[in-house]
Amino acid sequence: MTILQGWVVPGLPHPLLTPDASPGYRRLRDAFDQAAARIAALQPDVLLVYSTMWPSVIGHQLQAHPAPTWVHVDELFHALGSIPYRFTMDTELARAWHEANERRGLASRTVAYDGFPIDTGSVVALKLLDPDSRIPAVIVSSNVYADRAETLVLAKAARDAVASTGRRAVAVVVSTLSNRLFTDWIDPADDHVHSAKDDEWNRKILEFLGQGRLEDVAQLSRTIHREVRVRKVVSFKPMWFLSALMGQHNHHHGEVLAYEAVHGTGGAVVGLTPTGEARGDKEFDEDDVEVWHGHREVLDPVSDEDEEDVPTPPAPRAPEPAPTRSASVTTATAAAPVGAYPHARRVDDLLYLSGVGPRQPGTDAIPGGPIRDAAGAPLPYDVAAQTRACIGNVRAVLEAAGASLADVVDVTAFLVDMDRDFAAYNAVYAELLGPVGPTRTTLAVRALPTPIAVELKVIAHVPLGRDAPRST
Amino acid sequence: MAARGRIVAGLLAPHPPHLVYAENPPQNEPRAECGWETLRWGYERLRADLAQVEHDVLVVLSPHWQTYVGWHLLGVPRFESLSVDPVFPNLFRYRYALDVDVALAEAIHEEARAEGLVSSMMRNPDFRVDYGTLVSCHLTDPAWSRPIVAISSCRASAYYGVDVMQEQAIALGRATARAIEASGRRAVLLSSNSLSHRHFTTEGPLPEDMSREHITHHGQHLWDMKAIRMLREGRTRELVSILHELTTQAIGETDAGSLTWMLSALGFPTQGAELYGYGTVIGTGNAVMGFWPERAA
Ligand SMILES: [Fe+2]
């Protein structure tokens, strides 16, 4: 799972088309050029672009045309000129992301149509961050109705796809900070942020980002939306997306390369380079979420199972079936079993999980790499990444059963090389499961059924009635 | 001097690309087997009525040309290109070739400025015409037999509020009426918008599967029926006075200002509009209606 770097950039066309119309646009352009040089030096496989200027209604859309080509004109700033482009899309990653979206419960589709109108923000970002269009990209839309949970899951699906395809990716979110435009034409030389209030908020956000505190800014998204966003959509989502994509933490090296007004909006070029990983040091005001379970069946006139929040007296209906006291759980969000067993089995209040390895659902890719090749020759591998993936898979099985990592009461861990791997395994375990505090036993075994280094056997306590065991 | 121009029809002409998709016209690439017939039959009756009325130009205001800096008008004589709907690219990939009545557009632009509005001409020949304009015009005149004037929406509803938008749209309506009168044109106005506008966020495997089509929410339906009743009874000033509530509660596409603009240009008619059809499209409420100022009451 490799997101090398993340960037926040504004999407209005001025730094691209009229950089010398004002000193501010020039500084933004210089910052874009600097960012482009940094990105080129990393030699990423792909630019992963989330644009707030590409709205969608039916779930999320992923641009998957191999070579989108057009002469773009912005619908508002058309007088600044036309923007011819020819980009290359990473169609394999787009497909993998789409499949990961579906596995995580999101409505999703790839779009690959000649002449599809790629939004101004994506066009500007790709033209400026990769001026010779050398790096393939994937662009994702921003669903107008999506809120935090859906956006987080979208980002996590992107992580799945980046991991399963082995890409080294640079993430780009195209978004202004404050987005209030002047509603009359201005002399570019007089451009300034629309109000002192907007400017103060922008600086506050940039202070956080400059300190690498991306997750803190993500947590502020609802406040930012209220304070400095003209409400064209349900919520301010790009920081949720970027932080979830980059591991939901504050351990980044942040650099604000420029902050300027563009027709009254606040535009900043900000780079974020990960310096560490998530630690158990955050309090989420809202639940973290791995799989989207939102109401998605409005099209189905017979389904009413999710309508529990309608505040009318309930009509008489058939009694609910009694909670199952013993049931199997199988889920598409965890790797397919390698034998005749379910992912989990519930008996009363206890949920017993089958052994969970690091293999990724759908692809069977092993984060951190397999420990041996097909011929049995040993390979270098990263047990920390494998352990992290194991625990991620445990979480997916638990969530499919209506539980979470916080419900784990007992863990048995199997390592194929105790001497080599214990310390790194132990560190990741401490980070992700340490705060939960289950009992634990770690054993060395000669081999596991697939070329993996670690497997976990987990028991969770999940009171009956809190969940509805489901097969997906 | 030319005869005085006039508005011969004011049409509520919503623009779901689904209707063009369901028609399978030669311009559109995807093929459908059916769909949204009540609305399409409504447009059919509308076209039959329009064929009886001589007219020179369609003047359309579309929510999907979004220009936060004032109102814009197409200012290039001809556009020819491919339009792919960014939201429903699976349904709408449409080759268009259309003529613009640039002289009338410029006249409206000047009158709008005289009203104190921010107005701009769009002169970039590479510009792609928005799909709202294309769908409303196609459904009104599939042969594109007459030139159009296309006006953007300045989205003042989002930037200020529905009331500010309406104030501007009313002024723009006055400007439009004056410019048409001076131009000698017989103009048909198109208000390109649905009424209630909450979409479903999923789509069935077959988009035209009508077993899945219904209004998103009962409250949306109530607002749609209220608006239709008022339009049919010619209570247009009253409708504009409650459009704030409709727009916010029914998430109305009336936020674009197009309906208010058209009613203002028509001088807030008290003669009722004819209802040609009503139907939902992915949960949004759409009515096809017409005001005919020259019909005997
Ligand atoms: Fe629309």
C-alpha cells in the first residue's frame, strides 16, 4: 500500500491560462511547477485525483478512458482561453478501484467515453502537476449527496486498489479552501480572498496542514463547510478523502507552497508526505467505517428494511425473526476462504473467526509480499505490512457481523519465523489492537497454507441483538 | 422598422437526458427500449401545439451552464460538437449542431446590463454547450429547425439565497422581454428545469426499467402538485412568492432561476398554463407545461 505523497491544489484555470495576470496567480503557478518537479522526482506509477469539481449523482464515477482527449473550455472563465489536453488513464487501477468500491458496498462505475467532459479542476491539476502528461492518472468524481462515511469508504477502496495493483501513487485532491467567488468581474490585480473571515479560516486550515495534521483537518470538515463553503453540495469532503487515503493520521510532513486568492476563493498548493503511520492516539468524534451500509435501495419498491428512522407510528407488520443464536458469517470484504469454512461463526454472544491472513479480498494479493515464490524459493517480505493487512481483514469480518475491532477478546497469532518477525509484528499489533486489550498467545508454526508469514485466530464478544449477521 | 417582437410561448421544458435516451434519436449514441413515456408523450403534444404557432427562435435558460459571475449568453453563431452528460454518460452522448441568434443574445445582454445585472457574452468557439440546453431544445424541436439563444444560470441561490436569485431572474425576465420586443422576433421561451429535484443515487441495471421509477419522497410529490396547480390556474405571482419554500423543501431545480425568469418575461401571466405531462425521472419531479399568451382566454 503505497501513497507516496498527497497534494491539495485549487482547480480554477487562472494559474494555467493567465499566470501573469497577477502576482498571486504567478506565485500559485510557481508552486504548481515546484509540486510538479517534486512529483516527477518520485517517479510514481499513477496520479490519483479526487476532484470536487466533478459532481456525480449515481454513486462515484471513475475515469477509465485510456487516453481522454479534448479541447476544454471552462463554463465560467471561458474568456481566459481553451485548454487542449490528452491524458493517459491507468485503466487497470480504475477497474480495481471500481471493484473495491463494490466490495465495500458503494455504488460505482467506470466511465470510458470519447469526449467525456473532464472537469476544469482535474484538467488544470493534471496539466500543471504533470505538464508532459507522462504519468497515468485515475480521476474520481465527488458524489453530491455523499457524506463522511461514504467518502471514507471510497478512499479505503482506493487503498485496496493501490495495494492490490502494487502501484506507487501520488494523491491529488482538487479543491479550494474557502470557495466564495466574487459575483462580478474583477481586475486580477485586485484579487483577494472574499472576506477576512474566509481568509482567517483558510490560514487556520493551512497552519494545520503545514504541520502535517491532515486527520485533524479532516475532523474539522463539517466546521469548514459551515464557515467558509458556499453550500453547493452536502458536505466538504476532500480532506476526508485524502486523510482516509493516507491512513487517517497526522504524521505527515506538510508544506504550504502557496496560498493566494483566485477570484475571491482561497487556493493553496499543499504537499503532504507521510512520515509515520496511524497510532492509537486519536479520538474520532464519528465512527470510523470500513464498509458502506447506507440506504441504497430507494429504487426497490418492495424493500423497506432500512426505513427505521421514519417518525410515523409503525404499521402492523410481521414479527421480526428471533435473533439467530448460531449462524455463519461469510463476507466478500474478506479474502475468500482456502477451505470449507466460513469467515466466522457466532454462538450466542461470542463470534469465532476462522484464521485470518493478510490476503486481500478479491485479488488474493499479499501486502508486504509473499514469503516464497511459486517454486518455493524464499522472498524478502514485510511482516509489518502483512500484520496490518491481517488486522484489516479481521476488522472486515467483524464488521460484516455487525461488530468491530473493539469487540475482540482473545487473539492467537501464528508466525512462521518468530525470530525474524516477532518485533515488527508486535509493534503493529500494539498499535492497532493494543488499546483494545484482548488476551493474546503467539506461536511459531512451520508453515501456513498460503505463502504468508502471519495468521490470526480471533474471538470477539458481540451481544445478541446488537447485530444482524449477514452474508454478502 | 421591423414589427414588434413578442413571446408566443413560454414552456416549462425539463431536461432529463433520460428522455432523449428513451427516444433513440439519431444524434444520441446509446439505445433504449422504452422509458418515461408519460413525459415523452407530453412533449409530443407540446410539439404538436407549437407547430401551430409561428416562431423564429428558442430562448432557453439552463441550470447546467453554471456561471457564478453573473449571467452569460452564447455569442458564437454556430456550435457543433459532441455532448457527453457528466452525470449520465451511459445515457447521453449526443452530437449536436446548432445555430445561435447572436443578435438577439446581444440585445438581451445589453438590456440585462441596463437592469444592473452582471452579464457576459460567451465568445469562445471551443465552448461545449451544456446538456440542459441541448435536451430542452431537442425535446422541443428535435430537428433543430430554428436558432436558439442560450442563457446560463448565475447560481445566486447558492451564493446568496433564493430570494436574491429571484430578484435577479425577474430583472433578467424584464430585460429578455424588452430585447425580444425590439428585435421583431417571435420567440419561444424555455424554462429548462424539473420541479422537485431529489435524485436516487443508484441506478438499476436497465436504466429504463419503469418498475423502479417513482418520486423520491411523498413531500416532493406534494410540492410538485402544488406548483402544477398554481401554474394551471395562472397564479404565477403567488407561485414566485412561495418558490423559496418550494426550492428549499423540494430541493427544487427552480433554484436556477429559469422558471422565475420565464414567468417574469411573460409578465406573470394570469391565464393558466396547459399541462402536457408529468412524470418522475430517477426520483425527480418533471412537468411539461406551456403558456400561450396569444391564445384566447
Ligand atoms: Fe438538471
